[in-house]
Amino acid sequence: MMFRQVSLVRCKILSAAKCYGVANQSWLPHHCHHHYSTTIEDDSHKTPGQPPKTYDPATYCLSFDPLEESTIMDVLNTATSQHLATYGIGKGMANRLLKYREKIGGFQELSQLLEVDGLGIRGAEGVCKCLLQCCGSAGVSEGMSSSSLLQSDMADLKMLIGQKRLVKPQLSDAILKTVEHFVALHVTAGFLSWVLCGADGQIHSLATHTLLTANSRFDALRIHEKVLSVTQEIPEADLYVWEDRANHGQLAKAPLGTVMVALQLAQIRGMLMALLGSSMEKRQNGSQSRLLFLKDSVVPKLFRLKMGGDRLSGLGVADQLIDGQQVVEWLSPVILEPEVYKVYFSEAAADRRYMAAAVLVAVAFREVVLSKNSAALRMLSQ
């Protein structure tokens, strides 16, 4: 009897020692008690003397479905160290994740977790499970499955498009699913730039046209003729999108030159709306208008072009996008037709900035409205 009691006490001491050893590894996720290594033991199939099975991190695939993988990637590419702490990721591991994310410019594949120093296969799986368990769980009943939680979280993000009126007029999902190509526009009194983009995000063509110069006469007929000729150069598409930036402030207190430019721009925009709306109605047999306005806060917020109350130029960001770089963590490198790169960079920087503005509108609209990129939507919800 005494021998059995001693053995029982010894087992409890060993068990407590193991738990203490795991709990005091600061890099472990707080909610996931696993032994993190690339060696996985399965006692049910193990024979005496047989070494544990070892998995190669270079070829091992983490087993999560596409919806789970998308959610994990969104969190990994947007979370701060404080966010990761709320998900149960220890400070040491959070710092390693963020350092590696900065090094590679953002996670592109879930398997890149296996390359983080000190993580390993079980560590990567544990991090993923912690993120899934915590993501979107606030205020949801415990009886819901993780899949239901993810779907609920995504549904809340998608509602942003309607609640914050990110685009108007609103189009139904049924219409948006039929979109194959759209044109993003950037219009000033002097220039009109357009970008033809596919629903898959590929940029097919772009151009900038001069509308008015300093010597142009303020003649409605001449302006209409110029706008009409430029409109005929714009490719046909399912949607035409531009930023809703028609607020010119208090023109009564503005200099005469500012008032004239504002009036010219308003006139040009009105003509464009009439001409594009008319051509679309003919092609679509009277179906609802597909000339859309993207809220003017979307682009600066997504691409961090806001400093205080001022909006920064997006030329540098667009240049990097066209050059194939990843400039923000929520966006994969943009795909281009070969000619696009040449046309874009053939413009002088002073004129290219108009084309750059249209590029950013195209990317923002595609990610937020068409593909409903959850990471981008989360940025807009903050």
C-alpha cells in the first residue's frame, strides 16, 4: 500500500513539473498547451524501440480549410503585439512573428509560419488554433462552432460597405458577381486618368488625357467637345468608379481662381456622368446605372495617406504597386499587363500623379467592394 502511495505522489510531482516547464516558456501561446517541435509522436501506432515520426517543415502543410486560413492570414498581417497578446500569443513569440512579418513584407502563405525562428510545426499549429479560437468570439455563444464564428465575423465586416456607405449607389451582390471589368477614374479640371482593371485585380491598361490648360477658354461647348472626345477613349466596362471628392468648401470666401476651377470641375464631372451614363444605358438595355462613387476616405485610410487633416500624395505608393512591390500588408502584389508598366512610368512624375490616383482607386474598389478583402475591411472599421 505504501509503495502505491509513493508512486502516486511521484507521478503527481512529475506531472506538475512538466506543466510548470511548459507554462514558463514565455514564447508559448497562453491558451495552447502543446510541446512545440517538429517531432510528432503518435503513441497509438508506436512500437517499442521505434523512433518518433519526424515531419519536414519544408514540405509539411498546415491543415486548415480556406476560410480558416484566410482568417489566420488576415490577423497575422494586421495584428500588433497588443492584439496578439489578446489572442493568447506570448510576448516573445509575438515579437518574432512581427519581426519576421516585417522582414518578408507580410505573410503570403500559411506555411511561412514554419520559417519563424523557434516556432516549428506544432508551434505553428498552436498559434493558428489560438487565433481561430479567439477571432470573432466576443459576444457569441459558446455553442457556436469555430466555422460559425468566422462566418459571423466576415458577415459583420461585409456590412461595412452598406453601413458606412463606402460606395454609392449600392449594388446588389448579384450584380457585383457579374462584373468582369471596371474602370477607375480620377478627374480634375485639367486632367482625366483612367485604369481598366479586371475583377481578378489585374490591370489591363491605363492612360491620362488633358482636359483644360491655363490658356483654355471657359466655354461650355468647347469643354463638352473635349470631354466627349476623351470619353470615347475610355474603355467599355461593367462599372465606372471614381472618388466622391466634389466638396469644394466655402467658395464664397475663396479666391476667384479657385471658384473658376471648382466650377469647371463641376461642369466636367456633370458631363462625364451624363456621357458615361448614356453609353452604359445603351449597352445594358436600360438597366440600373453603374457609375459609382467611392467614399473619399477609403483610399487615404487603406494606403495611409492621411497626416492630420491633410491628404498625402499617393504617387510613391502607386509607383511601388506598379513596380510589383507589396506596400501594405493586406494587399498582394498587383498583376499587370506588360504594357502597363511601360506606359505608367513613361509619364513625368508631375503628370503621373493623376494616373497614380486612379490606380489607387482601382485597387481599393476591387479589394473592398468586389473581393471584400477582410483585412482591408478591418482597417476601414478601425
